[in-house]
Amino acid sequence: MNKYVILLIVLIALVASGVGYRAFLLPDSQKPVDTGIVKEFTVRIEKNSWSFTPEVISVDLGDTVKLKFINDDDYDHGVGIDAYGVSQRIPARATLDVPPFVASKAGDFQFYCSVSCSEGIAENGLYKGIKRSHFDQIGTICVHKTPGDRVCLNSAPTAPIPGQGEAVPTVPTVVESAPVQ
Ligand SMILES: [Cu+2]
């Protein structure tokens, strides 16, 4: 048999075994998930608040996440989501549309202000009577492993949620990205 034909057969066998492995042998937890569902959120940065509103975003594993940030401040902020490779500046009084991404990892992931915006530019760094700064401007994206599950794995609100009364001021929880399964 022509050696190229043999080579071709070997190649086809290799590709077929790879496809077969992904389709039949790979554990469900390791298969890439894409629900095809798009979840859109608008996150507001209120003037001199050093916070995001809302501070907790919930999606299901495999959802496509579309985030819009509105910066009401007269100075720049940023958004960083290390787990999903997001790092963008949000100029003063501007709106930023983050390129959509698929929430492919379950767990709680921080989003944070990635531009040093300091504190005390106005009102001595006080927001609703609580001292805040750039380092308090943190939110959490909860990616739920099971669709419909509304319990975040390990997140906690880091600031008062508007309209829900004053929360006890807490040190922001540092949320490590939790592995799938
Ligand atoms: Cu900042």
C-alpha cells in the first residue's frame, strides 16, 4: 500500500479517536458547556461611591455574559475579571461594553476596579458615611454549576446594596476562583 495512504489512514484514525474521546469518554464536568443563553447586565459606578451596582452578578455555567459598565464619576475607573481575561478602562462619564464571554468556569470570580481611582477626591472618601477607596471597589460574578441554582459558593456582599438597607461595613472578601467540580 502506498505509504501516503497509510499515513492518511493513521491521521484519520487519530482525529476520529480525538472526536470520539470528547464525545463519549470525557467526563461531563470537563466538557465545554455553552447554553446559548445570553445574560446582559448593566453595572453602574455611582459618583464617589467606589463601588459597583449591582455588586453580585449571577449566571449559569455556559451562559454568555454581556456586561455594560456606566461610569458616573468624573474620573476613570476600570474593570478587571482575571478569570475571564477582562481588563478594560472605563473613562469618566462613559459607558463600556465588555466583549461578551462564555462563563465556562463554575465558581465565584471577582470583578474589580483595575484603574487606580484612589479615594478622597470628594467627600473625604466617604460613601454613605463609610470610608471607601479604590480597593473596596469589588464585585463578584457567581457562575452556577447547576442551572437555576441561586446559591453562590463563597461570596459575600462587600457593601450596602442600595434599597436594601445599610449592611454592616465589612472588609471585602477576597474570592479565589473556585475550580470546576
Ligand atoms: Cu479604582
